[in-house]
Amino acid sequence: MVHKNYLSALAIFLTFALFSLQHFTTQPPSPKGLDTPENEFSAIRAHNILKSLLIENKPHPVGSDLNRTIKERLKDELDKLGIQHQEQKTWACATRFASCAEVENLIAIIPGETKSPYLALMAHYDSVPMAPGAGDDGAGVVAILEAARALKLEAPFKHPIMIILTDAEEIGLVGAEAFFNQHPLAKEIGIVLNIEGSGSSGSSMVLRTSKKNELLIKSYVHETARPYGFSFVKEIFKRMPNDTDFSVVNRSNIAGIDFAFAGERNHYHTPNDTVDNIDLRTIQHHGENILPLSKNLASVDWDDMGDEFIYGGEIYGFWTQWKTSYSLIFSLLATLLLMLAIFKSKVSVKKSAVGILMSPIIVSTTVLSGFIAFYLLSFLSGKVISWPGIEWPYRILLISSTALGGLIGVSIARKFVNQIEMLFGAWLFWLILTFLITIYLPDAANTFILPVIFAGFLLLISSFVKEDNKQILFLLTLVMSVPMTLGLIFSLEQSQGYKLIGAVLPLVGLYALIISPLLFSLKIKLINLCIGLVTISALLIGSYTNLYTEDRPQHVNIYFYEDLDAGNSYVQLSSQESLIEPLVSYINEEKAKALVPFSGEYLSENWTQSASSEWQGPSLEKQIELGENKLVKLKLNSNRSASRIVLLLPKDSGLTSFYLGSVKMKPVLSSWGLYEGYYVIYLNGIYNKEVELKLNFDANKSEVSAYLMDISTKLPPHLDELYKDRSGIFSPVHRGDQAILIKKISI
């Protein structure tokens, strides 16, 4: 028996207890040491390889000297394992845009009892220009090497195993494009397990799978001690700009699983992505995912990959999965349970309908309150930090503001319905959402189906018990709701950050709806007064306290633009967050301005005029052949060993295709951003290399105006003071600092 006066307190306590239990059960496993049996995975052994690969602790983007050095070290590691390997060196380009490079992929083979199809383990060994790349994707590379060591001990398996270590992933999956579009072995691959990283900690999760994934998911769950992943992430990933090499696998219609982690994402693509910062538990989880799964998959038939499955991660340590086609049946089962519960409980259908109408009000007040709180944070401080170094003001603000909004919604709802009517109304609203999600976002259906079925079952049982015991069953409806709502928030906070607080608030709102009937007995005015004071305090602390730390710095890139024809030079400080001292003192212009000669409409903020670099721009030799169409042969090089050369050709140039080596590519017209209205050809990893480029045009225009740029991460010497001040609690990110020299050319 639970007295109504204690029901609210118990509901809040149970929420925290269930959240803690779910969080604990989804943590990565402890790392295994050097004394681990040889046929098992050891994170310490893998980490030792990582330390030797990345001993310089410096970035190694495609084409750089260090990139080649690390490639040679990888070959040495494969030699130590006695695994034969080959190198694929070729020009290739990305699919979505013309980002090209001469890549150097590594392919190694562990022979099987048959010649094919292969099970492929894939990761990329290049990094972005600003990061040492321990998490992205050094952890994936060494997890594969350590797994390969153990697999070699038990080989041959039925299927041969291929190791693919790709280059140039960071500039558009170019190494994977080169392998799957050009290498003859690509056609002999049956399954790919891709290993990625996005940060420096977190559980290794199933990010996405190929469509017919029954065999893959069942094998994974059967063989892996700590399976982790949510199929709804596939729905999110489809709508995000992020990408991994697995996208190339998907386009090649090859089955597989994409594994990744995304904890401590402030370190992603920054100098903090180091060997010392990588969490050994994350590497261990990578290994415990791929090693037993590889053993199983390499030993079974792949003739039938089965149906499409959705999966719900581990709920308090228990994995859930079913055929996607069953989701509608389960939704109908939930409907039946709720209808029977309403009938047996003799709840007013009319009042339950009012409860349904109250449901979006509670969700909306919760979401709106959280949104307003973070809007005010942005208004007062000029910024919302994605990953604050000091987290507690943001976390308190999230909890208190949404609690305030949720209780406002409760106070409105209880004027129109009682507890039971709101309880049924809330779950009927969830049922409506379940059908909508099942139809329009099928990979996310289980997130809603499981809580509704569980609640429907409990509510049906409650209709058979004494009135005094009903409250216990009402409380238990929270058990399945917490993992599917609040249980996902920590992962979203780690991976998406507070700038994307909108990804978190709907989940909080949905849980606020479920717990709302259990809070009807609260003295809401008094409690909201207290919560309001907490919210204001968190808001003020978050607004006026510097929340950056060296471990979680503000991401700021320094861009230097120089128009070599006009003699104009500018410096821009680029950040998604408002600049603070001392960097803000370097900017003395408030009005946004076009900083490049080829785009008058793309305006940049946080800029100032600068002195010339005194550097010589890129050079080219050209040879024009006129026939039915126009063919232009270019030889391009950077006179300052810049890492990238970019060629911009206007839309009316008539460009139809271009060649790099033997690779023919179609140009992509940029439809937004800095290069809008131009065909853009990115040549990456150039440095001291001379590049031969052939351009095909559909008409014999005598002259086409274009722009040629070379881009380096090395800044001119007169910016040394700015560079030094951009340290400590500041850090470059992604492509990082860029010195861009621009000149107009005619072709």
C-alpha cells in the first residue's frame, strides 16, 4: 500500500534510482591487462600499439609525412602478426562533393577455408589536421589489430578475414571510396564491421546496420557480453551531416555493422584527442564487440541475412529486439491492453479523452520551459557552450527548468482531470505517438512500443487489485519509461552537446507526461517557488561564470584570407560560441563582411584587417586542346607546401568532368555556403606534390574565369601572438586554422 501523500516522493526517488541503474548497466567494460589469455581481447595490449603508432602525438592528415610514417608502422604491426598485406595507392574522390586525394590504403588478409566471401574489419588511420587522432580513429585501428592477433590464433575460419585500414576518411570517406570503387577485392566482401570513434570515451555502440540485419544483430547479441545500441539512432543518423566509411559500404550494397563511440565529444577533432585521453574501457568495448562477433560470423553461412530487425539497447542489462514488421502488431497489442484496462477500471472515456488533450500541454510546458531557460542563458551570456568544462550549472538548469515546466503542466491538468484519468490519458497519448512513429520512423518504434505495452499490462492488472495497491502498479509504469526517455539523455548530452538541447528536451517532456499523474498530490506553488530559485541561480552561474577549461576548451579557429590580386588580407576568428578575452580584443570590426573576392553574399563576423603573409600563391601550367569540346590540362603545385589546393569554376563554365590520374569524376555544383554557385575541386594532401588535373568542358569557350586557392594550417608569422593567446582554454577544431591564399586565373 502506498499513501497518496508519499506517492510523489516515491515517484521522484524511483526515477533517480532507475536512471542510475540504467546508466550503470550501459557503461563500457573494465579494460583487460597484459595477462589476459591470448585468445581474448586486451585493451592494454591495444593501447600499447596505439602509443607506438602515435608516439609523436601530432596530427597525420592524408598526404602528410607523418601519415606515411604511421602507415609504415601499421605495416610493421601486420608483419609482427604474420598477416600478409598489400597497399592500394590511387587517386579517388568523395561522392557528395569533389574532395579528392591520392590515398594509401592498407589491405591485409587472414586466409579462410574458402576463398570468399570475406568478412572485413575496417577503420581509418588518417586524422584531421588539428588532432592526433587517438579516438578518431586510432582506437578503432588498434582494436582491429588486437582482434586480428587473436583471430590469427584460431584461423582458418570458414570465411577469410580482410583488414581494411583506409586513408583520407576525414576529407570525405575518400579512402573507402577508392577501395570499394576501384579495388578488385571489394566485390568479394560479404560483411563489413566498421569501427569508428567520435570523442575519447563512451560505450562502443551499434551506430547503424545494413537493412537486412537479422543475422548480424542476432550474432552480435549472442556473442557479445555487453551489447549496446539503439536502432532509433539510424533514424537520427539519416538526418545528420555526419558520416563514416560505412556509408560507402551501404552504397555498395554490402551487409555490415557500423560501431562507434561518442563520449567526451569536446575532444573530437581537437588537439585533446590524444593517446593519454582515450578511455581504455572504450577500447575494451570495441574489442569485446568485434572479436567474438568476428569469430561467429566468420564461421557461419551468409546465404540468408534474414529480415530487418529493430533493437532497443540494453534495458537494465537486458537486450531487446524484434522484426521491424512486428512493430505494428505490438502496437495493436498495446492498444488492446489499454482498452481492456480502461474497460475493467470503469474509467470515464470522456475524461480520458480530456487527459489526452492535457498530455501535449504537459509535454509543451516542459519543453518550452527548458527552451526558455537556455535561451535566457544565451541572451545573458551571449553563448551556450556545447560541452562546458564545468557541467553542473548546465545540468541543474536543465533539470530545474524542465521540472518547473512539467509542474506547471501538472497544475493545469489537475484542474480538468483526476489522477486516474490523467494516467490513462497520458498513456493513450503515448499510444498515438507509437503508431505515428511506427509508420513514419520505424527504426525508432521500439522506443515507444515497449513502455506502452508494459504500462498497458500493469494498468490492466491494476483493475483487478484492491484500491490500496493500485498506486504501486502506477509507480511501476515508470520502470520501462525511464530507460527509453531519461536513460538516453546522458548519451545525447555527451554526443550532441547543449547547443543541441532540442535533442534532449522532447525526451524529458515525454517522461514528464508519464510521471505527471503521480505528482497530482504535490503542493506545486511552494515547490515551484523553490525550483524557480534554483533555476535562476543556475542561470546566473552559467551566464556569468567562465565554464571553459583546458580539458574542455572553447573551439576557435583562426582563418587568414589573402586576396593576392587585390592585396587585401583579413583575419577571422571562427567559433560556434561567442568569443571571450583575450581573443575578442583582436577583433575590431563589428559589421559582417565578405572576406573573399568570389562571394559577395557570404558574410563573415569576428574579422579584422591584417598584414600580408608575403607568401607566394599557388602556381599552374596549362595546356588547352580545342576540338568538339574543350580539354584543359593543368599542372598545379603549392609554392609553400600547403596541404590543399582548391579550384573554383563558375556555373556557366560548362565543366562536365575532370580526371585525376585514371579516375574520372563528375563535378559537383555547390548550392550553399562560401562556394555557392561554383564547381569546387578540392585537392587534398598536396604539400610538395605536383598535381595533374584534366578538365573537360562542353563548349569551346575561349576563356573561363576561375579562382585558385592553396590552404595551409600554418599561419603567417605576424599572427604568432594571436596563435599563442589561442591556447589554454582555447583550441582549434576539425580542419582548424587555415591560411588561404586566393588568386584569379583564366582557363
